[in-house]
Amino acid sequence: MRLHSLRARIALVFVVLMLLAQAAAYIVINSVILKNAHENAEEQLSVAERVFGQVLRSNSQQLTQAASVAASDFGFREAVATHDSKTVASALQNHGDRIHADAVMLVDLDGKLIADTDGAAHEGMAFPFPHLIRTVAQKGDASSFGMIGGKAYQLVAVPVKAPIVIAWVVMGFAIDDVLAREMSSLTSLDVSFLTVDERDRWDVVASSLPEASRVRLKDQAQLADDGYATRMVRLHSEGRTVAVLLDRSLKEALAPFRRLQSALLLITMLGVIVSIVGSVLTARSVTRPLAALAQFSRRVGHGDYSGPIEIRHQDEIGELASAFNQMQEGIVERESRITELAYMDRLTGLPNRALFNDRLQHAIVAASGSRRPLSVMMMDLDRFKLVNDTLGHPIGDLLLCEVAGRLRAALHRPTDTVARLGGDEFAVLLPEGDLAAARVVAARMLRALEEPITIEGQLVDVGASIGIVIYPEHGTDMNVLLRRADIAMYAAKRANLGHALYDARHDHNSAERLSLMGELRQAVEHDQLTLYYQPKVDLATHRVTHVEALVRWDHPTRGFVSPDQFIPFAEQTGYIKTITRWVADKALAQCAAWRAEGIELAVSVNVSARELILSSLPEMFQGLLEKHGVAPDRLWIEITESAIMDDPNHAIETLDRLHALGIRLSIDDFGTGYSSLSYLKRMPVDELKIDKSFVMGMTHHKDDETIVRSTIDLGHNMGLKVVAEGVENEAMMQRLNALGCDLAQGFHLSRPLPPAKLAQWLIEQSAQADAFAEPSLPA
Ligand code: C2E
Ligand code: CA
Ligand code: CA
């Protein structure tokens, strides 16, 4: 037990207080006992003194009576008068014996002894106590003490009258040990008779004390020191002073109190022991729960929240313990809330980016250990922005929650993770998934999203693009994997593929991409690009009034490079701006050239989504139209439906400005972008181009034909021309014609052709058109 500990201090304070209290009680009680004992002794002495006086007085009376009887005896008086010493002596002896007197004497008027029974003094001697006789003569009676021949006596004197005083009878009791013992038994004190001589020396005449103690009596002070209470009574005496010493042994007097005292001491000691034990126990009972609380708070401090502290006290400590428990609960709650906030996406309840990255990191470590592949998928919703803008953020949020739920349901293994990284971007981790597994899961997720989603009565249609990467094939570092999954996702989106596996060709940062970029620049600068033109044929008249300009790249070493390969790449790098400008410049120049040759053709130019948000686009076209002196209505701009729907508000703004310039607008790949009719109505477009996938599927799939037919109807309702692209055979031509489609474009009519070949084709085509027209003409 450390001395400065609370427990030690509590115990110490208690013990000291108890000791002080016990000691004070002991001292007070003890002093009262001692005082009582002394008072008792004094009281006994006083009583003894009175008793002693009484005894001496009665002795004196007894002596006086016996002496008087002798003195008044007729025969005796006669014997005295006649000096019959023999008779006197025997009479004296008789009277003395009756009361057992120790001394009987006859003294004549001259103060000389006439007779003495004891023989201590001798006839003719002077009586040693003349004062006694004088006092009796004056007062009638008296007693005195005195020494005769080394012995002490109590003496009385009585006159012998015949009828005048003729002599004195003196009678006395010896002061001896017998008397002392008698007195002692009466008073229950020790009684001693002392004499003091001329030189003030004390001598013991008689005593009730044992012989050994008598010696000490010679020095009275020493006796007091030895623990006796004493009282000295000087007796009326002649000659040597006689005194009686009454003494009471304090030791004896205290004896009954001593038992009380030792009982008190015992009780005090017990009290001290009990208080020490009690205070130690109390201190421990106070400090033990404190130690437990301290231990508990250290545990909580280390983040161990395994259960509450068990202190069932009803007092302040119990209160403190329950406050500690509440504190722990509060901490646990807040900590889990913090963890939740840190690792959960608040809207959907899915893990967030931080948690996803964490799990991916761990999965990479585990996979590198087990040498097994893992897969990561990045998913982005198509048309989410559209939903948000048209239906509002609350619906957008509900949509995200619904999507989250479906994605979660699409994962069957508990170890798989789907997270929301932000916005409409989701990520999936399959820690034990190879490519085959990833493709299965991706397909399942896409199917899950194909099911119609109804939110607050509104049918919302979303699709998704998923990019897949496999560890370690596509990277061993988390950031590389995530970046490449993102690239794969964009590739999937562009190609409208649903899901796509990462391919180095997707990555514009790769060496090949870099060199391709340089080569593309060179191609533009060195005129390696050319424009081909594909005609749009009027289904009713078979005449050609429009052509679409399609870029071609005849690479010196690679050969022919499809626009599908380099246009997306140019879009990513921003180089598309240069290409569009080059295409528009070339197309308008061609348009002007044809016109000069007498061929009236409007020319369509494709514009990418990226460019639509460039505010400088209308000015660029305006400048080129002026440069080549081409009327604005000769220029058509084709924009894919999905490009418009990525950011409809922005797109409409640009389209309005292009429209204001007199340029015609066409929505390309219609049917793939899920346009909202409300947007479509607000757009200043002139033409819809049904996507070739529907047109080509039309003859085999009923659904595709339905889409084609409804698109034609929709376009017509809105006053637009409808073009079908991808027309590959006559049957399609017939069908489209029957459905009322306005224009057709496709390999069946013509592949994209260089200008010279197109001119030739046009001549053949116009002949056909004429032939086609003829039968309907009247002869
Ligand atoms: P697009 O705008 O949908 O162009 C039509 C594509 O369909 C052309 O492919 C054309 O050759 C092809 N096509 C025409 N008729 C048929 C047919 O009957 N059957 C089949 N299977 N295909 C047919 P191309 O020229 O390879 O161009 C591919 C895409 O590249 C274009 O699709 C367009 O999005 C883009 N593109 C081409 N040139 C340019 C350009 O100058 N600028 C921009 N921004 N994009 C361009
Ligand atoms: Ca086009
Ligand atoms: Ca198209």
C-alpha cells in the first residue's frame, strides 16, 4: 500500500483519529479513576482518624472509671492514708487487673510514686507526667500519652480523697502492637505509634505493619513516596511527643480500580485494532472500485469497449460507474457513426470510395499471396444526368438507391463488394473473380438494370457501362487498376457495349496511343486524311440531295484505319476539334466545288459530344461557310443522340445557335440514346437518323421493326425528316418505303465513296431515278 495513495491516506486519517479519541478517553477515565482512588483513601483516613479518636476516648473513660472505683474504695483510701503500702499495692493490682490495665500507680501530693504495680518505675521516683495531674486537678479529668521506661502508655489520673486529696491513682493502657493491630482491624488501615525525640528522630513504638515495613516508617516522606496515603495525628503527650500514623497503601486502595484500568486499556487497545482494521477495510472498499474505474477508463482509452464496468454500488461510486458506462456507450455510438460516415455512402448505404479502396488494397495483398486473379469493375450509369435534370434530384437520389439495391442483389458472394464512388459511378470488387466470373457478374448487373424501374409512379430507364480489369493481368497497383477500369468503362460506353474488358488500346497514355496521337497530327498536317461521301437516297424519288462526309485515314504503314478506331481516341485527347475543323473545311470546299460543276448536294458533317459543349463551334462553322461561300442550309450537322442526352441543356443552347445561323441539324444513331420527348421537342432539329442496328435488325426482329416504325412516326409527328442508315438490301428498302421513311443510307445504295467516284455514281443513280420515275409518269 503506497503511502501517498488515497487508500493509505484514508486509513491513516481514520487510525489517527481513532487513536486520538481512544487515548483521550483513556487519559480522562484513568485520571478519574486515580482521583477517585486518592479521594477514597483520604476518606478512609478521615474515618479512621475519627474512629481512632473514639477508641482513645473510650479507653480513657474506661481507665478513668476503673481508677475512680479504686480511689473511692474505702479500704484503699484507708490504706493510702495509713501508708499501708502492701494493701495499696494489692488493691491497685486488683483494680488494674479488672480492666487489664498495663500500668497502675499511686502518686503522692509531692509528685512522687508511692506504688507501682508494673514495677516500671520505682517508689520514691518522681512521677514523669506532673502536667497530667495538674490538668486533672484543674479540669476534673484528663488523659495523656507518655513514655515510661521505653514503653508508651495512655494514662489517666484520678484523685484519692479523704475527703481532701491525699494522693493520685494513675492508670494506663500500654500503646503496643496489640493495640495497633486492634486499631488496624477496626479501620482497615495500618496503624503505627511513633515518638519523636529532642533531635527530631522518629522511633516506632508499636505498629500493625510487619517488621520489615516498620524501618521505613522512620522516614515519613519516603513512605508517601512509596505509594501510601498517610495521616499523622499527634497525641496529647508529655515528655516525648507521641503520634499515631495512619497509612493506607494506595496500591491496595487502587487494586479494584487497577482491574478497571486494565479492562479500559484492553478496550482501548481493541478499539484501536478494530479501528485500524475497519479503516483499512473502508479505505479498500472506497479505493477498490476507484481502481476498477481507473482500469476501465484505461481500457476504453485503448479502444477496448468489451462490455460495461460491473460496480453495483448504490452510492456516488455506483453513480460514477454508470456515468462511465454511459460515457463508453456514447463513445461506441459516436465511433461507429464516424466509421459509418467515413466508410459508408450516406445515400445508398453502400461502401464508399475509401472503404472500397481499402478492401481492394487488402484483396490485392491476398491475391498476390495466393497467386489467384481478382477483378475490379467500374460502372457508370447512362443517362443519369438526364434523369436528374428532368425529374429532379430527389428522383435521381431514389434511382441511385434502387440501382444500389439491384447491384447488391446481383452479387452472390458475401466477399464481393459493390461501392458507390460518387455521382452515378459504382465499383465492384470480386476478390476471387477471374475474367469469366467478372463477365458473368457484369452481365447480371446489366440485366438487373434492364428491368423497368418505377420511381414515384415514373418509369425511369437507365443503362450502364461497365469496365473490367483483372489483377494481375492489367496491373498490380490499386491506382493503375482503378484508372484502367475507368478507361475500359469509357470504352464500353463509347462502343455501346454494356461491358468491356480493359485493352491497352483503350489507354491513351500508352506508348502506342502516344505514337498514334503524333501520327494523327501528322496525318492532318500532311493531308493523309481524306473524306469519303455516302449518299442519302430519297426513298420516294430515288434522288440524291444529301451526302454524309465520313473521314478516312490511309496510313502509310498501318494501311486503312477505321474512324471507329481513331475518332474516340481523338475525342479523348481533344484533338477532335482539329479533325472536325479539317472535315468541315474539306466538306464545304467539296460542296462549293460540286456546285460549281452543277451538282447540288447538301453535305452532312459528324460532330462529337465533346465539341457540342464548346461554345466556339457555331463561330467556326460560320467562318467556314463564309470562306467557301456555301449557303448555311447546305450544311448539315449530325450529332449522336447520346451526345445530346449527356448534357441536354448545354446541347440545346449550342444547337439553338447553330440553328440560328441557318445550319441544319440531324440526330444521329437515334434510338440508342433514350431521348426524352420533352427535350426532343425543344431542339431545333430537322432530321432523325434511325440507328443502323435497328434498321439492320428490322428484317429479323419484330422489336427492331417496331422501333423503326415508331421512330418514323415520331419524326413525322414532329415535322422531321427520317433517315434510315445501314440499309444493306432491297428488302429493307421496300420495308422502309412501306413504313413511310423519307431517306435511306447504306451499302445497298452506296458505300462511302471518294468525290470522283461519287460523281460517277450520281450519274448512274440519276439515271435509275429517272427510270424509277418514268412508269408513274403519263406517256
Ligand atoms: P456514323 O456517323 O453512324 O456513320 C455511318 C457509319 O455506318 C459509317 O461508318 C458507314 O460506313 C457505315 N455504314 C453505312 N452504310 C452501312 C451499311 O449498309 N451497313 C453497315 N454495316 N455500315 C454502314 P464509318 O465511316 O466507319 O464511320 C464510323 C463512325 O465514325 C461514324 O458513324 C461516325 O460516328 C464516325 N465518323 C466518321 N467520320 C467522322 C467525322 O468526320 N467526324 C466525326 N466526328 N465522326 C466521324
Ligand atoms: Ca453520321
Ligand atoms: Ca449513324
